[in-house]
Amino acid sequence: MKHLLIPYLNLKYRNKLILTSILVGVIPLITLGIFCYYQTRSLLLEKEQDALSSSIDTAYNSLDYQIQLYENLVTYLVLSDTIVNVSSLENQSIIDRFEMLNYEYDILLDNIYIQHPEIVQITLYVDRTDLFHGRQLRPLSDLESESWYDSIENTAAPVWHLDKDGYLCLFRRVPTPYIKYVTSFSRHCLCIRLQPEKVFNVLTDISNDYHLQIADSNEIFYDYIDDSIAGKSYSDNNWTTKISPPLVNDWVITLEKPSNLLAAPADKMAVTILIILFLCFVLIYAVSGLLSNFFAQKVNLLLSAMHKVQEGDLTVHIHDDCPDEIGELTNSFQHMIRKLNRLVVEDYKNKITLKETQLMALQAQINPHFLYNCLSVINSKALVNGQVEISQMAQLLSTFYRTTLNKGKSEIMLLNEIKNVKSYIEIQLILNDNLFDVVYQIDDPVPEREIPNLLLQPLVENAIIHGILPNKIRRGVLFVTITQVNDLIHFTIMDNGLGIPPEKLPLLTQTQSEGYGLKNVHERLQLTYGAAYGLKINSILNQSTMITFSIPTQERQIKEQQNEGGL
């Protein structure tokens, strides 16, 4: 059980609250939804079954009425004097026969056709070969070849058959002349041919999506399937079937519907229930999210502050007026940040002092006065002897070392730092026979600002020694840019030299190199101005390298120090 709870315990506090709310709300809701679905489905299926039974009852009553109507009609005709007289024509003259057939028999049938347009043909079959009158009076021999003729000959009751042309035929034998009201019948018979579609059209609206079949034990008289299910295959167990009791002529009505269509209303109900469950789930999720946000807000604020401190941001300020456990923990954490800030500031000051001491020790290794005197003598001798380049070199060295040593101070005015780097670049041009060009883009006037000594010279030295001079493919160009934008002074040193491999870029400000390298400059910037300041190095191998950094103006630095002191 404990292993099952591990994923739950590993969730965030907010997610635990949301998951708990969802489980508590959704599980009962799903249970209720499933119960409602099956209950509703059972009721809807029962309703559909009742509707199907009602449809079969309606079909039974309608068809029973139709059958009795046509059987009464055929009985009426076979018992009529006209039919009996026509069937017994023997010795009448041609004129009498003509009058009988054209003025009595045809008129009788025409009246029937008018009253019943669904009747295609009424034919009287007589047991004589010399007596016929179009299609309305035919010899009995036309029927004797049919396989079902025996069923007509052996009964006096109306008999139904479906002929080869698809017409519904109703046969009945004609009574013996003069004793027609006694159960004595001749071999003559009357046939009424009907269109099945018109006879059974009363059944087309009894239901939807159904298969209807009317048959007796010998043959199928009508087979109709709705267009919506025509052409679709269903197995036998996928149909719901209702069968009517036998009709007066022993016909049976079979009504079938695909079971999945019967369950369609239940399926729609299932979709509705699923939508309701989904909306309830969304509502529960939204409400639980709001509540969890309310309860987890203070915890998240404290956790966010901890993450910022973990990433090195000690400017976080958090306070909670609530005197509960979380409020006490939050205020204790803020008190710890204040102490940590004080310790960090003290550590920064100690490191700055150490760097200044190291720089002073480096400067102290050179006797400034001795160096200046020597350079002055060299300059004088060079001028006397007309050695302009030697004189220029001596002056540049004098300027370079005077600004570098800076009377032992760790800070220098920005203008003097620019003189220092320019003199160093000129010395390099002389030493390397002007192998590269220099482009200066420096704001005029130069901002008046004290900066840490020797920030630019190490960057320029790296660009010349490691970038421009080793590149033998193209003439080197060194760009020095100093601009002020708002309350920041931006510095850029860029060359078109060999570039730096991508895997070495992250190590340049982390690894101590020989001499006064990039790591030293990067650390001095951060120690002086804060962790947000430092070198940014971008390089494209075999194309260029660009080193940039920014320092705040004096006004901005004062504001930042005041903000840090207020923490």
C-alpha cells in the first residue's frame, strides 16, 4: 500500500489538493452516472420494445382489415350473377354472348377498377378452351401448369399467391350455377391481381428503420426493408424481432429492427451523461484549483523565494502578516536573507580588498620613478639622434605605465583608462609593423566616472595576441566601443580573428589564465558592481570574437547600494 502512495506523495502540494478534491468528487459522480445510465438504458429499451409491439399490433389490424376487404370483394364477385352467368356460357348466340361480356361483365369489372385502383387485373378462368375475352376471361388451362394450382383446386376458400411477375393474386372458385348459395363449386375460378406496394402501403409508416416480411408457411408475399438500413449487414443476433399471430388467411407478419437502433436513444443518453460528467469534472477541477491556489499561495510564495535565493538572487523580499506557522516560517526566512546579505557584502568587501592588495603588490614590483626616468632619458636620446619611432615608443610606454600604475590607486577615471588602452594598442601596432587596423567608437565627451583599474587592457591584449595576430588569412581589425545608454555605460571589444571554440567559451570566465586574464576582470566587475554585472563573450569560430560588459553610472550605483542597504 505504501508503494502505491509514493507517486501521490511525490506530487506538489497544490496538485495533491487538486487530485484529492477530484477523487472525492468524481468517483461518487461516476458511480451515480453509471447507475443512471444503466437504469435509463433499461427503461428506454423497454419503451422501444413496447413501441415495436405496438407497431406489430397496428400492422396486424391494418393488414387483417385489408385481407378481409379483398376476400369479401372476391366472394362478392364469384357470387354475383354476372360472374356466374359468364362462367356458364354455353349455347348462347354470339350476340347474347357479346352483350353479356361487353355490357355486363366488362362494366362490372370497370366499376371494381375504379373503386380499387390497386387492382391490376381481374380474370375469370373457365374450364373451357373455346371461351375467352381478352385478359378478363381466360381458359383454366392457363393455370393448370402452375405448381400451386393444386392448392386452388382442392379448396373453395380464397387462396393467395405471388405470381412470377410479382403481383399478389387472390383466387376463389366460382359456385356451380343455380346452386351458388350451397357449398358446391365448379372448377372455374376468379383471380384478382393486386400491386403489393399499394396493398401493403398501410404498413410503411408503422415504424422507422425496420424490416417487414409477410408470409405463410409456403411463400413470402411481401418483403420490405427501410432505406436507412438497406445494404447494411447485421448478424442474426443483432436483430430484435416481433411476430404477429396468424391472420385470417394464415399470414404471419414479422417485424425486425437492428438492436443497435433500438439502443440508439440509450446511446444518446449515454453521450448526454458523459457530457454532464465532463462538465462536472471541469467544474470540480476549477473549484479545486481555486481552493488549492488559495491554500497553497503562501507556500508557493515561500518556495519561489527559496528558489530565487538558490539561484543567487539575494534581493528577495517576502513578508507575511499572518501569525500562523507558515507566516512565522516566511518571516524567519526573510530574516535569514538579511543576515546572508550582510555576510555576502562583507565577503565581497574582503575579496575586493584582497584583489586591491594583489594589484598593489604587482604595481609595487616596478619602481615607478626609476621607470619614468629611464623612459625620459630614452625619449631625449632618441629625439637628439632623430629616432622618431623610438621616441614615440618611449612616450607610449610612459603613458601606458603611468596610467597602469595609477599612483597605486585601484580606481581610475574612465578617460585615463581609455588613454591606457590606446597607448597599449599603439605599442602593439609598432611592435607588429601595423599588421591590423583599429576602429574607435567612443562617446564624446567621455562620461566622467571612476572605474576599477585595468579593465580594458586585458581584453584588448587577448583580442590582439590570441585573435588577430595568429590569423594569417585576412588583415585584422580591432573594434573598441564605449557608449552611454540611459544610466549604463557599455563597453565592447571585438576582433575579426580566429574566434574561440564553442566548448571553451563557458570556461573563459571560470578558469584562471596566466597573467591578468578574463577571469580576473569578470570577478572584479561582479565584486565592484554586483552579480548582475560581468563579461559576456560571444564568438564565431574562424570569424570573430566580441566581449561586452556594462557598468552603472555613478547615480545608478548609489541607488542600487541604497536598495541593498534597505533589505
